[in-house]
Amino acid sequence: MLFTLEALDARQGDALLLHFGETRQPRLVLIDGGPGSSTWNERLRARLAKIRSAVTPSPADALVLDLLMVSHIDDDHIGGVLAMTRVMQEAREEQTPAPFDILGLWHNAFEDLVGDPAAPAALAAAAGRPASASSASIAAGLSGTGKGAAVVASIDQGRRLRDDARALALRVNAGFRGPVRRLTRGPRTIDMGAGLEIQVIGPSNRRLNELQAEWNEVLAKRPSVDPATFRARVAAFTDSSVANLASIIVIAKANGHTMLLTGDARGDDILEALEESDLLAGGRVHFDIFKVPHHGSEHNVTTAFFEAVTADHYVISANGRHGNPDPAMLEMLVAARGQAEYEIHLTNRVDDAVSLLSARKRSHRFATDIRRRDLPSVRIELDEPLPRGMLPSRITS
């Protein structure tokens, strides 16, 4: 049986391939697609083409994706997915064979999260733009610090993905009755077949209700504040609340192995999700693979978090942008694990991170795996290895 996580070089974002099922009949889940069209053009498109040629009987047959999941609204996760659905739209318009057959899409649009169908219009109003204004013009009109304006732009990307899904007749959030989220108490378990279960442990109903309340509060204060203050409040809301606090958090389980995949979720939200799903035994839980949240940012985790949530393999998808993977985060991880044996996998060689890890390895027992420049990804095979025909092709750039 296959149970492999492959983390593509997605620059500062995430693009994960989860391989599962029988070796002679491999199956696939795609989680996020990296930023803009860059990850799609430079890594993901070629990687999916290689897998397609290896597993489909005929070159005209579509590659089946059992699930396409977008962990949250942010360009460095959703941009490449939009490039993918654009290719599918073009094939449909040109009446040529579809390259992919996506059996299900998990994606929480902004309107899902705040429970307000007029949310995009409200964002446009916050920026003093007409409701039909582009996301770029809306974002340009919002003041504030951090990523608020970028998240506003990604809200429009989320709407575009929902429109693409509708045009392509994809099943969106099937069985969830709204946003992808965990049950009131305990995880929501989805049987994907072929031995794979996916447990959705976040976001919680409480977190989504808080997001709705915060958004309503921002809107309610609009008449009483000047436009600049209102714009700043919208930007602050999107920056601090929407993208990361609403990340879909899942545990993939197969063949007795587990992977914790966190998007950009905050460490306290992850711990709460694990606790309320009855997965913390004595305050601790261990996984075979842990995709470190938010590209290894120090702002999402603490040393205590890494003491509570441990793994044999830590995957960090980052390229140095925004300081990630953050050396302070790596110090937390190394301090928390002490003399335990584990491996840290980096999708890109980032000098500050590599220097720190090289120094700490002299007195600790962990190993490092840094993506080779001539390969598109790092991968961890928990069970049988990928068939030779499915292995990544070498790249020249």
C-alpha cells in the first residue's frame, strides 16, 4: 500500500500531493497549489503530467484526483489551484479531453466563513469601490498593516474558484452542509476508500461563529466611524482572522500511519482541535508526518506546542520569504524534542535555517532532508515506495 506525502517546491506557499492506495492502482489527493501561477507552471503541472502518464491506460485519459483541498483563502495556497482549473476550463471550451477528473473539492469561500452572501460587496464598500471592482483595486483601497490587503485580494480568488467549480460541475464540500469544519464535538471522519481516512479537526464551529460575529461587528460600526478607520478595521479583520484562523486542519490516516496537515492554522487552534477531538493523551500526540503550520513562522507556534505535538517527520514548505522558515521556530522545535530522533524536511534551502540546523545537529540527533535543486519536491514514503514510473522527473531550473 502507498501512503506518501510529497511537498512540491511552492516557493513561499504550499502544494502537497498525498499518494495512497494499492501500488498497482495508486490514488491521489492534492492539497493547495502554491502562489499565483508560478507553482503551477514551474512545478505542479509537470508533476501531475508525469503521474498521469504513469497511471492512466491512455494518454487521453484524465488523471483522477480523489480530492482537491484548498486549506484556506490565501494566494500562496489557492493561486496554483486557479491555474489548474483554468486549464480545465480551456479544455472544456475547446472540447478537448479533460486532463483531470476531480471527484471532490473542499474549499471555504469567504461567504461560507462569515455567513454573509453580500460580503464581497461590503469589502468593496470598505475600499470605496463599486461592488464590481476587481480584487486588486479593492485591496489597494484598504489601509492597514500585515497581509490584510493581500487577503482581501485572495477573497476574490476564492470566489473565482467557486465559479470555476460550478462551471466544471465539481462537488464542493459534499456532505458538510456549508463550510468544511469539524463536528461540534470530535472530528468529522471521511472515508476516501482504498484504506485512507481523512479526519477534519478544524476549523471549529466556535471559530467560524467568532469570525461571523467579528465581521458583523466591523460592519455594524461603519456608520459611526470615518471611512479611513472603517477601511483599517476591515484590513485588520482579514489579516488577523480570516486566512489563518479558518484554515482547514486534517489528519490523514492509512495503513496504521498518520499525517497532520495544518495549512496556516495557529498552534493554539491546532491544540484545541486535537483536544476537542479526544486525540491528546496526557496532553500529547504523535504523528508520523507533521506539516508545520504557516511555512515555519514563529508566530504560529511555541516550544510548548512542539512538546505536545510531535512527529517523526516535520515538513516545512517555504523559501525564505517573510523570514520563513523562521530560525526562532526551529529553535523551539529543537528545544522541545531534546535528544529524540526525527527528520526535518525543507522544500527549499534557506541559508539562515540551514546554518542553524547544521549547528544544532552537532549536539542533537535529528536529521535534515533538503530538496535537491534538480528535483521538484521532497517526499516521505511511510509504506511502499512510489512506482518507478511515478517518481518525479528531474528539472533543469
